[in-house]
Amino acid sequence: MKILIKNGHIIDPSQGLDGMGDIFIENGKIKEINMKRKAHDAKRKELLKSSVRTIDAGGLFVMPGLIDMHVHLREPGFEYKETIKTGTGAAVHGGFTTVCCMPNTYPVHDNASVTEFIIRRAAEEGSCTVLPIGAITKGQKGEELAEMGTMVKEGCIAFSDDGSPVMNSLIMRRALEYSRTFEVPIISHCEDITLTDGGVVNEGLMSVTLGLKGIPAESEEIMIYRDIALAELTGARLHVAHVSTEGSVQLIRDAKNRGVRVTAETCPHYFSLTEDAVSGYDTNAKVNPPLRTDIDRQAIKEGLRDGTIDVIATDHAPHHADEKLREFDMAPSGISGLETALGLSLGLVHEGVLTLKELIEKMSLRPARILGLDDKGLKVGSVADIVIVDLNREWKVDPGEFVSKGRNTPFNGWILKGMAAVTISKGRIYEQ
């Protein structure tokens, strides 16, 4: 299939692209990028006469496809919450062309057989590229290292016990040391479960008001401090997941200044919401780590602005509606985030926190670099993973229209500005 994207504002900081132009795609790959259309009018007219699918991107921005380092596709084992088919469908609807799936499935993704299953199922049913993240420890129990070597050979691109912290410091050290053999990152779920101790919301005014057990910021920060110390000791690559507190941002900033090989991500809900969102016992705002204070929210924004936080990831965590209808203590944590992430993150551009180029860095280019994905970006010869964005289109969040099985969102009814108008994933076109 041949595709011509014409009249768009092409922007890709990694390739030095920022201006009007056309992109020609053939057989799923970028064949040509013309940034000065007038010099190519004759060739363009020739293309338009041939059997080419033409997309007029006038008034829109043409960017590298978004990459989400942190999603839960739930398959295998929890297909009633999400499947690879529905999760990747939600991804392209939200502008994502690559997603990295976390290992807390059933069975846990702690061996090469599960890696092979995920890759095969994604090839059969996925709308976008799926890159598996394997478990650090067997069964995510934190007791014994998983089969990291064989999983890397099968296609794993990182390791994490996301949802379950590795409490044993020696096991975490060994995981970091072993990861250096393959030069892949360890993605840390930073939570001291002895401090969490059954908590369900941020420890503070809201936990007292609602009579719910709180989770102190120190539960996250102590483990970030430990894992940074271990990364410094081993020289390994550490990536800190879902950063939520002011103290965490400062710890990561200080570590980077010392030269520690640490990167970090946050999620749209941590710079868009505060603990007030759980008022009325709204389980759709229950996440782990919990929503924090406005001081923390502003610190997250500053961390994104100054580069301390490298990546915006969704932590897409779909749940069945019945699960979220339980009492707050019993309801699972998580937000279905793939379809609202771009609109929420573009809010940072409209506010002046980030430029559009910086947002592209956070949501596409930095994840690609951290994961060693050299074929990403708008360059001739690369896979045609592209998102065409309307920065000014306003839309209302309606979970009933989600492609994801998970309708659990605290953003129901929000008016967002900016969305993916067209997503091209592996040369296939998905239009809004």
C-alpha cells in the first residue's frame, strides 16, 4: 500500500524536522520526506495520479508515533479486563504505535514461553507493535530471579515486577547486575510495602477525611533511594516507574546530577489530578502509587519541564466495571489511560509547561532511546509509525466510547483539547 501524507506540519526533533512537508509511505515504511513542497510539485502531482491513499494533514501536526513504556494488556489470564486486541486498538485510538506490556499476567510473564505467546498473539491480533516486559523474579514473588536471558532472546526489552516491589535488596542488586549483560533497563515499582501496610490513598487530609488508611510519600521515596543506590553500585540502567511525589523527583534529579544511569516516568493522572479526586470514595481515582497533593503535582510538572522525568507513560490498567464498584478498600487500583493520555499531556503544551517538541521527546523519542529502539522516528527507511495530531480539537471524555474494555477513568466528562486525528501503525491507517 502507498500512502501520501500531504500539507502537514512535520515535526521530529530527533531528525531536525520542523516545517511543512509531505511524507510518502510504501510497503509500511517511510519512502520519502519532502520538506519543501514547491521544489517537488511535479513529483507530487505524479504521485497523486498513481494508486496512492492520500491523507490531507492541512492544519495538523505530523509526528512520530507515540510509545507507551507502561501498559497492562492483561493477556494471558485476565482477558475479561483487556486483551492484546482491545488494548492495542485503544492504543492506536490514542495515538500510540508501540506499547510495552507489563508482566503481571496469569501466568506471570517470567519465562520465554509467555514471551513467545505475547509476541505471537500481538502479530496475529495487534493493531500496533507490542514489546514484552518480563518479570524480574519468578512469579513476581521477589525471591528468585526469573529467566531473564532466555526472555531477552525471545524478545523482552526490559524487566519489572510492576505491581509488586522487589523488597529483597540483594535480589534487586543481582537483577541490576544481570541486566548489564543484556544492557536492558530494570523498571522499578518503588514501594516499601511495610510502610504502605494496607493503605489505599495518600496519607494526609483526604485519608483522614474519608477514614481510609493512608500511604505516606516515604513509601515510594525510600525505595527510590535504595534502587538509585543499587544502580550506582552496579552501574546498571534503572528506570523508575510512575513517579508521584516531590521527594521522588528530587532524589532522581540529584542522582542524575551525580551521573547515575537512572531514568524516570510519570503518568498523566499525576500531573492532572490530586488526592481530592478520590473525594466521595471514587474508586476510578484509586491508583498505586496514590494521587498526591498539589505540591507534588506541581513538582511533577517541574520535573517534566527540567528533564528530571524523561517519559510520560500511561500505566494503562483496565479493570472490569464490577471490580471498581466494590467498596474503596477492596477495589483494584488503576486507570484506563491509553485513550486520554495524549489529550491530557497536550494540556502541558497549552499551559506552557512543555513545548510540543519536548512533549514528543517525552512520549516517543525518549522511550525509544531508553528501550534501544533505533528504528523509531520520522526517517527514510524506518517503519511508518506516525500520528497526525489536531492540537486544537476539543472533545469530551466519554468512557462509553473507549475501545479498551476498561472504562475506569476519573476523567469522565472532562473537555480535553487536542487528539490523534489519524494514527499510522506499521503502515496501517486508523482514523478518528
